[in-house]
Amino acid sequence: LRALARLGDASCVGLLVGIIAKRAQSEADTAFATLTILPGEEVDKAVIAALAKAPAPARPRLVRVVLARRPKGAVGILLKYVDDPDPAVAKEAFAAVGKLATADDLPALVERMLRAKDPGALRSAERAVVTVARNVSDAGRRTEALMAGYLKATGGAKASLLRSLGRFGGPKALEAARAALKSSDPALRDAALRALADWPDPSPADDLFRIAKTASSPVQRV
């Protein structure tokens, strides 16, 4: 398997995927390492094709192979898998997109985050959104992309986007967090409080002082 990393070609991809899916851990690890460095664009194409039809045990690791190989159009390829019904695949795809995406990809990533159902995938999506948002040098553009998603989001995605907004601050984000403190959804209220507590500047200090004095929940006062 190690020799194939230097001597193999695209015809080896199917064999390596099968080993990742079914063999002992040491062999699977070696096959994975070989796939990440096996040279050639034809290998890239074969890996992408294999990912679409690979058995379930192999697919999360194949997402990591795509991340390591970084083929042309890798972000677009990986975005197809953030909606995967297998939470393990979706989680890995969000993590990979967070490492490869640029500022221009932020709106598309936020849109995919709105569809995330599994809690683990949603946490991975939140980390990816924050990572990519940091690459947006224009604060107004960044806030616009996050707010557009927040206004459409429901449930866990809405709370995640509110926490993401809180990482960067700004008047619009602060307005959204203050409004969320009055929400009927306890999870959103909690996200708003935590976002305000993590705010990057002192803007919400008065809000936090008021909550510390008047909140009915001991946890919120703390």
C-alpha cells in the first residue's frame, strides 16, 4: 500500500477505497495516506467519483482525502456533502469547507448551515462559518452575509448564527442579540446571552449588568 503512493495511478483508487471501508485500522490508515498523496488529476477525478458511491464507513475519510488533495473546485465539491444524510459525512464536509473556503464562499456556506439538522454537523457548520467569516475584510459585507442567514434561520441554526454574529460584533448584530433576549425560544435567549458575554467590545456591558441584577435564572445571573 505504501508503494502504491509512488507507483500507483487512478486505477488504484477503487482498491484503496475498499480497504479504507473494510480492512483493519492499520491498513485503512495506510490506504488513506496513500490516497492523499497519489499524484495526478485523474486520481482527483477518481476520488471525487468514489466519494459519491463509497460505502458509508469510507465516506467521512474520503471527504478528508478531498481536503488533503484540494482538487480544482474542491469547495463546490465539498458543499454538496454538507447536506449528506449521514451526520458523520456532513460534519467532515463542513469542517473541510471551513479550511478551504474563501470570503466569496461565505453566503453559500451560511445557506447550507440553515439546512443542518444533526447537532454535531451544526456545530461543525458554526465553526466553519466563523472561520470563513474571519477572512472577510469588509465588516459590512461579513455582517450582511451572517444577518441574511440569521433572518431566515430557525431552531438550532438561528442560535448558531447569533453566536457567530457575536464573534464579530457591530450595531446590527447587537440589535439582533438584544431582540433575541426577549424570544420565546429558551435556546435562542441563551445563545443571545452567551453572544453578548463574548462580544468583542464593551457595547453590551449595560445589557449584561442588567441581566446580572434582574434575571430570574441563577445561571443567567452568573
